[in-house]
Amino acid sequence: MKRAKSQAVACFLDPNKNGLHHHHNQDDNDVVFDPSSMALDDDSKSDDAHAPAAANLSRKKATPPQPAKKLVIKLVKAKPTLPTNFEEDTWAKLKSAINAIFLKQPDSCDLEKLYQAVNNLCLHKMGGSLYKRIEKECEEHISAALRSLVGQSPDLVVFLSLIEKSWQDLCDQMLMIRGIALYLDRTYVKQTPSVRSLWDMGLQLFRKHLSLAREVEHKTVTGLLRMIESERLGEAVDRTLLNHLLKMFTALGIYSESFEKPFLECTSEFYAAEGMKYMQQSDVPDYLKHVEMRLHEEHERCLLYLDALTRKPLIATAERQLLERHIPAILEKGFMMLMDGRRIEDLQRMYSLFSRVNALESLRQALSSYIRRTGQGIVMDEEKDKDMVPFLLEFKALLDSIWEESFSKNEAFCITIKDAFEHLINLRKNRPAELIAKFLDEKLRAGNKGTSEEELEGTLDKVLVLFRFIQGKDVFEAFYKKDLAKRLLLGKSASIDAEKSMISKLKTECGSQFTNKLEGMFKDIELSKEINESFKQSSQARTKLPSGIEMSVHVLTTGYWPTYPPMDVRLPHELNVYQDIFKEFYLSKYSGRRLMWQNSLGHCVLKADFLKGKKELAVSLFQTVVLMLFNDAQKLSFQDIKDSTGIEDKELRRTLQSLACGKVRVLQKLPKGRDVEDDDSFIFNEGFTAPLYRIKVNAIQMKETVEENTSTTERVFQDRQYQVDAAIVRIMKTRKVLSHTLLITELFQQLKFPLKPADLKKRIESLIDREYLERDKNNPQIYNYLA
């Protein structure tokens, strides 16, 4: 039978009466089935209409079928009522159960009945009252539990265990109460926004009474802080206990205010004291290892028992006290030591830690200062010029390896290294450029035993890095060209392939204009080989050349090669004849050209007879002329030799010194001594011995004289003057009118070698004198271009 509304009907069977009774708690419209109102057929007795239902049930089964009966529905007008004291009785059962839960005692009523009791109260709109009663009961027990902790064990660890036990008990108890009153949570609590769930209500009560019990809360926080401090000092602590209690603080919503704030303050104090102590006691590498270990420990602490949100402020606090405060001290005390000791791993640790506190700028500045200070000691010390380039190469290699392995190839650090190196290498303006050129000469010269082509190529690449930093590249070019000329003309080059490789690198670096003359030198050498072959095949060579002499001539284009001062010498007759015949051949082949012999660059191989056998002497042309005088004389004075050879005084002294005072003494000087004096005499050393058959005596030719160095430098400065003049005219031609300051600024931007403003002013004055420029009549600081 369907009902008009959803309603609750309570039915029960009364054993003392034969009939079903219905208790109604809704309105009078309920439709009720009442067996007592049924009308029986005529065969039934009228008295039976009011007979008990049991009488009808006891009819004999053999009764014949009866005709259809009429069913009458009668509405009951009386309203059903709840039993007296229903709410109080039900609450008494529930209260007993809640007390038993809090007191950890068994309860006679099973959980299903308790659940049903809560259900009944909610159905009868008594949820609000029930909630308040449960809240009151819980508050009494929670308050009592926390009050019982006041004055408990002075041992903080034991006290924390008691707190943990109380918290664990509360959680278990609230879960059981929530299980019983689950229907209350799902109906009344959900329908009432201002009311917390039973679980949250339990937490709120615990939080409230914990805050009221100041001693308990303070002791708990202090205990936690002490335990963490003990762990930091190396003691073993119960991490599970810490984890549970801190989760309690989080669940109660007091973690941030009650624990995290004092915890971070204690952390700051702890690491501030430890940082000061360790900085005084430890060296920097050990201190950085300690900091790294501490930061790792704090990170682990966050994973094990601290709240995840604490990690960021905690690590920041540790970094600030252990690192940030001590950045200047760390750099001052240990950076130079780490760099000098090539401590790649420690530098990498320093970089990693500094990056955490945004201190890389300080590290970068320290690196720049270190490069400048370390390099300055070598670059500015003239006595260490010989070691300057090897030191710079080694220093640059060290910095590159540190940049790659320790500084994570940070672009800013790469720029710092370049800037510092450029500053360093140009401290002495032109000298490093000259020394780099000489270092290359040493490496490319024949005689570097044990150096493979791969190693030589690697050295060239490294030197090219230094070359990039040089501002006065024209100085490098001048000295490199001078040394290359000697290597090519004297046959002292270790490898023509290496020479060409270096020129190719320079061309890539500076353009074809830079290497144009150097490439021209190689062309001259190759062309000279062809000319010599052609000369040997010529009729002049076959018919007119003196016998017993072989001569090879290098024909050089003046514009490609360094400028050599002409040096007069009286050559032996045979050599003069040879020169004349070659000149005749060359001019017949290339008419209109002029040949000028450079005697200072000639070299010969002489066959000499000594008492202990024959030897071949590799000597310069000047040495040859001097030695051949001793074919006709046993003893000659310095003046005799000078008159006979016509060699310039200073050059002659160098030549005689190399023959009589060096390692290979083909001549003997009387009296003995290192310097050649005007009244010295020389005799041929017949007793000369040497293990080798061919002996090199012409090393003097490869050595640079002071005059050579000076003339090369002066030539560079002269070329620079032309470049400055050209740049001034070029700028003024474009701008027509320009102030002195702007002109100087533009010149500094365009010219790639170091200059002083005073030098530029001289060139401007020179151009004014030559009427390329004029000063403005109204303002002498402004220049006008004269077309």
C-alpha cells in the first residue's frame, strides 16, 4: 500500500493482545490497515465480528470456500507519541559509552545499538542537543587529561612521551566517538554550516585546553627544541616521537605560531654561534664541507619530522648564518689558497654554496682580483720575462679548467676571466706582445726535440688565446715577422706545415691584411727555390762558376720582409765572383729589377782541417770571412781582422766572441777573456775537438741584438703614427666639424693599439701643420676639416 508522504511508522507486537498496534508520529491522514474493522459474511456469527484475531486463525482447514468479503479502510485519528524520557534515556546510554571510551573501560551496550540510538535521536530532530552534549562530555575529559600533565616529569623526553600518549589517546577516542555518532556527522553537522565535524571539534577542544595549560604547551615546545638541538650536537634522539608531536601541532593548526617561529629563532642563534666558532677554528675547505653537511642535515630533518613548509625558511636561516654572514671572510681567508692549490672540488663546493645565497657576484670579483694580482707579479717583473708566456699559458689553462669543472661554465665568470686576462696582459703595453712572438719563434724553430706535431699544434692554439688579449697586435706582427724571416732564411724552421698552420690561424683571427706580408714571405722562399734550380741549369752557372763552391740565393721582395740595415763586408774573391754571375743571370731574366745583397743574413758551411780530423762548420757569412783569413795567417790582431774584412766594429766583436769565447772555440783569443778588446790577438785553434762531424757555430745569427729590437719597436711606432693620421683624417672627412673630446673618443674606438691622449694630440697638431685640419676661429677646442 502506498503512502502519501515519506514517514516513520513504529510497529510492535504486544504478546498480551492478539492484534497489531500502530504508533503514528505524523498527521491524521495516514492510511492504516485495521484487521478488527473487517466485515464477515452472513454465515459467520455476529459475535465473531468482535472476537479476537486468534479465533479467526484457528478455523479448520476443511472449511469450504467462502464468497468474496468486503474490505473497509478506517483512519485512526490519535497521534502516536514518543516514550516518556526518550531523549534522556538514550543520552544516558550514549554518555555511559563515551565515558567508557575516555576511561578505556568496557561498555555493556554494543556499538550497533549505540549507533541506532544516535540515529533515532537525529530522526527525532534532537541532533543539535546531542552534539552539544557530546561536546561538553569530550571537553570535560580532554581538559582533565591535559590538566593531569601539569607538574609531570621534569625530564623533557619523558614529558613529551606523555604528551604523545595523550594525543594518541585523543585521536583513538575521537575516532571511536565519531564511529558511533557517524549519522550525526552526516546529517546534523552537514546541514549546519557553523558546526564543526566531531573530529574537528575534538581537535579544537584539545587546542583550546592546551593553550590554557600554558605550562604544558611551553614544556612541549621547549622539549621539542631541546631534542632537535641535541640531534644537531650529534646525539641520538627519538625521531618518531618528534614526528608524531610535530604532526600533532600541524593537526591542531598551531605549528606555525607555537613551534615554527621559536624553532627558526633557535636555529638562527645556534648557527650564528657555530658559524663564528668554526670560522675561527677551521680552514675554509673544512668550513665549506661543514656548511654543506649542515644544510644536508636540515633538509633531511624536513623530510623526517618537520613540516614541508618549514624547509624553505629553515634552509634560508642556516644559509644566512653559516654562509651569507661570512662571505667576505671566506673569500679573504681561503679563495687564494684554493686557487693556488688548484682545489677544483673545494672551489666547486664554494661556487655551489655561494650560488644558494646569491653571492656569486662576490666570488666573481674575488676571481678577477686574484687573476690581476697573481699575474701582475709575473708580467711586471722584467727579470721574469723569460717565464712570462709559459706562466700565462699555464695560468690560463688552470683558469679554464676551474671555470669548466668548478664554476659550471658560468658565462659571467668566463667574461670575468677574459677581462682580467686582457687587463693583465696589457699592463706593460708592448712587451707581452713581443714576448709571445718570441715564444712562438722558440717553439717553431728547429731543435725542439721530443715535441710531436700534435703537441706543437696544441701549443699554437693556446698561444693564439693569449694573442687575442693583446691590444698592440702590430707589435706582435712586427716581431713575429722578424723571427719568421730568420727561420726561413737560415733554414731553422722546425716544420713548414706548422708555420703555415700558424699563419692560417692568424689570418682567421685578424683577417688577410694582417697576414698578407707573412704569406708573401713564403711565396718568396718557394720562388727562390725555382730561381736557384733555373740558375744551376743556366749557361752562366755551367761555364763561369768557381769550382768547389755551392751557393743558394734567396731573392726577397722588399715590401714583404723586415727592413735590414745594409752591412758592408769584403767577401773572399770566390764569393764575389759567384754573386756577380748570379746577378747577371737574374737581371737577364727579370729586367728592370735591382738586387741588393743582405750580407748579415748569409750563412755557409766551411770544411776545416784540425789535427784530430776534418770537421764541417755551419757559420754565418761574417764568421766565414773572418775564418778564411786564417788560411793565409797563423795569428791576427783585432785591428788586422777589422781592416781585412771591413765589418762594422760592433758586429765584428760579436762575431769574434762567438768564434773564440763561446762553446765552440775554433779560434783562441789572447789574452783569454769573455770580451773582445782592441789589443786582442787571435790564432787558429788547431787542437779543436768535437764529437760531431758538423758543428753549428752560427747560433749568433738567431739571437736578437739590442739594435734589432729597438729598430723593430721604432718601426711599429712609426707605422702607428701613419695609422693615427689616417684615422684622424678619415673621421674628420666624414664629420667635417668635430670637438677635440669627441675626436679623441672616436680615435680610441677605432684604433686597436694602446695610446695616450698626449700622443694623439701631437698627431692632430702635425695634421694642422700640414693643413689637413684647422682650429675653429671662435673655439680652439673645435677642429674643421680642410678639403
